Amino acid sequence: MSRWGLVVEQNLGFGRQGRMWSVDVMDHVEGTREDALRALKARAERFEPVHPTTRKRRTLYREAEGFLLVVEGVWQPFHCRFTVAEQLYDSAAPEPVAQPPGSPAEEREEPGVSEHAPPEAKLQQPDPGPPPAWDAQVPEVPSWLGRDDLP
């Protein structure tokens, strides 16, 4: 089963020199490309782009590889592109769930290597060891979270 990224590209910033094209993976879908396109269409229909802040009209188009949202603002139109992209690997993917002993997947897979890892990650990695001492001092929840006396 393939894993698909739902990708949006849009302009951020203001003015001619301040604008930059930005990409964001909104979500992932397991399944077929058609499943991913259906999920992408639903996300594109309700997507709220950064620009323009005052919208006069929204138009959604279907393209061969995804969707194009054109939003007309007071001064000028902006657009967002939505595409699906098959994920080939992820360097920060969580470790796969351990298979029961003697399963076929365990016999053919190298230990400690994810199937989504890039080819260079197939080399044997040394054990990182225990976390550094300073890591134990960092709280999981910041002390200011939940305080109502802050602005």
C-alpha cells in the first residue's frame, strides 16, 4: 500500500520583493492515488490560504496532477496549488512495529533498517546510547502552559 503526501504550495509575505513560494505537506493518506486525490479535493475545497485576507471570489480547478485554487482579493488574485506525491522514504519515520518471531518479514529485512529509509541509511548505524544529561532537565510541558495570568 502506498503512502501519499497531500501537498499545498502558496505565496507567503507581502509586496513584490517580500513574497516567497512556500510548500507544506498538509497530511498523509495510505492507499491508492485515487484515494489520495479524493482526500486532497476535500482539503482543497475548505482550505483557507494566507493571502488574500479579504476575499472576493474563490475558484477551484482540477488539474492532471491535483487542484488549483484561485482566490481573488481586493487588489489582486492569489493562487494555491494542491498535489499528491507518493512518499518514497522518510528519514525521520517511526520504527516499524516488531513482527512476531519467525515471520517472513523479519527474515528478509535487515535489523534496524526501515523500509522507508534512503539507500545510504541501509549502512549499519551505531547505537546512539543514552540521552545527554541536559535532556533530562527539559520539561515535556512548559511551565507557562495553562496559565491564565499571561497575555
